[in-house]
Amino acid sequence: MAIDLAYHLPIGNDYLAIGIKTGITNFNFDQNIIQTTEANDKAFTFDDEGKFLPNIGFGVYYHRPRWYAGFSVPWFIADKSFNIQRHYYGILGGLLKISNGFDVKPSILLKHTEGTAFGYDLSLLLVYKNLFWIGPQARSTLENVIPSNDFGGGFGVIAGLNINRNISIGYSYNTSTLGDLISTNHATHEIMLRFDLIPGLKNMLRSPRIF
């Protein structure tokens, strides 16, 4: 269970959002569902069954009318017994006007966990009159910039459409290697539907990101 709270501080036409996450996790495991060939096998003995672990996270998000940046740590308290690690995330993006009807939206997500390489998710979308968008995506690590399946990398394409002020739909296609972009054997497909209950608060709650 977790509770997320955020405060949006107006700075002229800009906004600085400061958020905090608090929560508690209960790890409960029914050892009776496992039957082993050796009685009382220590490999399947869980001493901390039913343990409650509190945690806390933090994030900041700054956005102007044409760009945004943010940083977050969802959980600060690590626990090796339950493989809970501290993850760091940074985001940066914006909208660059190239004509009266078209904008380019570059964005990058940087992520890091102790003991692993810095990873990135990069996208470059072409946006038409805030109505339709399409563009490529790539993910890899800063040590292996060219995406490769050996390092969890991949390529993809994302597209979407704002049906009206309240409803948006989107589609994302991702694959592990560039050669598989035209194949569906090693690909994932995602469909997105977004409904804004209060579209009038859009400028206050988020920068002009297109999803």
C-alpha cells in the first residue's frame, strides 16, 4: 500500500511539482504450496514471512510551456533480503516548433540502479497540431549506446491521436533488435487509452507531453 502526495508551486508561467511517496509492503509467503523432494529443504524456508517493510520516495518535476525536467527516487530504503533496490530516474523533454503545424518532441528517460549501467529510453516524435504524433523509440545503456538484446535494449515506434479534449488513444510497438522491426516474432504491442476528467487543469498538472 502506498500514498502519493504532490504540491504544485506556480513560478510565473512555470510550475515546480514536489512529490512524496510513503508506503508499507507486507511480504507473506505460504510455504505449504511448495512440495519438495527433501523434507524441510532450507532453500525453500522463508524466515521473514509476514514481515512489514515501510518505505519512502521522493520526486521533483519542473515544467515550462515548452519543456520539462524531473528526477525521482521511488523508494529510498533498500532491503537485500527482499531484493528491494534503490532506483534513480531522470526525465527531460520538450516541444520544438518546426512550422505552423508541426512540432518535434524529443524526450529521454535516464535510469540507474546500484551495480548496473545507466540506462536510457529515447524518443523523437513528430507532432501535428497537437492532434497526431508518431516517431521512433530506442532504449539501451550509456555503456552500450547502440541497442542490443544482450543488454536489454531495443527499438520501437509510437503513435497516438487526440480524439477530443478528454480522450486520447495510442499504440506502441517494440522489438529487441533493429532487424526485427518488420517481424512480430520478438515484439511487444501496447495500446493506450487516456481519459482526462478535468481537461481544463492540463496546463497546471503537466507540461505539453504527448502520449
